[in-house]
Amino acid sequence: MTKAIDIGYRHVKACDHTGNPLILDSLIADIVGSTAPTPNRNSALIEYLESNNQVNSAFVGKRWLVGSSARNMANYKQAAISDKVDIALKLALPCFAPTADGKQIRVPVLYTSLPDPERNADEMVAALQGRHLFKRNGREIDLLIEAVDVQPEGIGSYWLCLHHGLIASGSATGIVDIGGKTACLTLVDEDGEVIPDSRLVFATGGSYALASMIASDPRLTTAIRDVARIDVLLDAIASGSHYYSQTGVSFGDYFQDYLQQWFQGIVGELTTRWQRYFHRIGKVLVTGGSAPLIKDLVVSNPYFQIVPHSQMANCAGLLYCPNRRLPSLKIA
């Protein structure tokens, strides 16, 4: 079974050729003591029994909860405060379900992505490659990951669009992957090769930066009489409610102002990075979990296109890595 896992700061996503994607909130709570909560259907309780190598030996005997149930634990943490390679193991293991016959799960190649794979791809491989023995919601899993292929974040969306005939021939294609914490810019040339100096990863492009801007607005802090929590704002932004949890306080009146300011920052980075390639670019694909936020801002601009199923697109597209031939994925 070949698999793709996209370890996002807001959500962890997993896809394989069966067409059954998985998505969990990237929330982690370490379990201390002998008792543990019962995870809901959108969560998983992991107990790590045997590590793949010395790198993960410190996790042996440890338990942690991943997903929305973690929010009920006082010590839960958002993935956004960590480096992806440091939480890769904790977020990847819940993406594997036990087999009905209890046999080993063998993964010839696990595809994943990082904002800057040249910097820390080796660390990601060390975290995931090898044999892992663990329990998921009480059921033991023997997992063997034979190889890990780390790609630039966002390139999977390009491969998915290419597979479905959405890439214009004879022109370069821009990719703007807007995630929870970062935004990644990538330019792919007319032959499908990444242009090296077009890559840029910047923290101010993720929805975390947008939420941080709103969190500092005195209209909000005065109304809630407290420091605004970024995770609460991110949930309100993602749902489109623009209400600060259940307080009845709305930031909807000034949300659009911040949204436009945030998006203009992304456009500014894009313009600076790609200016000398503009004459070659036919389309800019906007993907990632935060891409729908700018849908109304680019709807009349033929230059931009929101990738269908933008939350899952990078993950699903990793399975279309060049030289692979898989049946069409269902990502509804």
C-alpha cells in the first residue's frame, strides 16, 4: 500500500489509492498517568510500543491523543507551535488503521511534503522510515514504512491538476499553497520542472498570521475582556462564522479589512519573487487549507484559480508523483 500524508499545522491529511481520505485536527495531548479519555471518531489514541530507530526511542511507552478529542485535555497543543519534523511521528501514526487480520501494514513508499525539504527532509525520513509497533485506540499495529519521499509543499496540487487536465500547456504554472502557519510559493516551468529560485516559504502567509492580526485588534480584546486565543479565531475564520467561540462577540465587521491586507501581503511576496517570470506564467493555482478564504477576492481574476478540494489536493496529488500510475482518486 502506497500512502501520502500531509502533516499540516491545522490538519493532518492522509490518502491512498483506495479513495478513502482521512483528515484529523492537528491537536496533540500527551497522556500522563494510567487513565486516558475515549477518543471520538475524529481522533485517535496512540501508544508507542517499539521504535523504528534511536531517533524515536524516547517515545517508546508514551501515549498521546490526536484529533478533536485532544481539545478536551488541559495540556493539548496546536501543531502550529512546533516544527513539522518534530511532530511528524505523533501525527502520522494515527493515519494508519489496523488490518482486519492483524497482519503487518507494509508501505513501499510514503509520500509527504515539507515547506523546505532541502533543509530537513533527512529528519523527516528518520522520523518515519522503518518499522513501528504501536496501538491505535487499543488495537495493535505493526507498520513497516520502507521508504519516505519528501516533496516541496504544494507540488502535489500541481500533479493532481496535471492528472485532471487543468494545467495549460506551453506556459509556466504558479502554485500558492496557503496553509495554517505558512504560505509556500512554487513556480513550475513549461516542462513540469520546479524553478529553483521561485520557491519561497514565509510565515506571514498562513492563516495563523491573519488570526494574529485580528487578535491584536482592540475592538475584539475589549469586547471579550481577555487576550484573544489564536486557535479560537482560526476555527471561527475556517467556519465562516466570525464569532469568537460562544461569547456572542463578532469580528465580522472588520474581518474583510484584515483579509485583504493579509492577501495583499501574499501578492506582494509573489510579485517580488516571480516578477522576472511573469511573461511565462499562464495560471496561478491557489491551494491549501486556507485557499478558500480568498475565493471572493480572486473570483474575477482569470490569473488565479482555486484548486478543487484545496484542503486535500496536495496530499492526494502526492500519489501522482512522476513515474507513478494510479487510478483516479476520489477526494469528495
